[in-house]
Amino acid sequence: MITVSATDFQNNFGYYLQAVQEGNEIRILKNGKEVARLISHNASVSFLSDSLKGVLKYDYDEKAMRSERIEAHEGIR
């Protein structure tokens, strides 16, 4: 993880963007307090999916769920 001030980040945006593309995480500080983190798209998707593990009780079949929703809403029309 790279820690940088907001001013330095602003002045060297291209450098830090390249660092994120290479897999680094950028922690941005303003007045000594963390205000943001910059992570790659792949890392964010992984982070979100990993944080949901164990939230759902069962493994769900997306196709089965979709067909159930369609059947439930067919009578509404």
C-alpha cells in the first residue's frame, strides 16, 4: 500500500494511476487523515464478492431465480 498526501496525489496523478494498474493500493491523506483509497477495478470486484461470502444462506441458481420472478409477475399484467 502506498500512502500519499492529497496534494502529492493531485500533482502526480498519472504516476499513481499507473501504480494502481500494477496492483498497488493508494491511500490518500488530507491533513494527516485518510480520505480515500484507490484500488484497481479487479481488486474492487474481488473485495466486494469476498465481503458477501457467508451472507447468503444457500447457493442460488440465477436461472432458477429469474424464472421464479418471471412466473410470479406474469399474473400482474
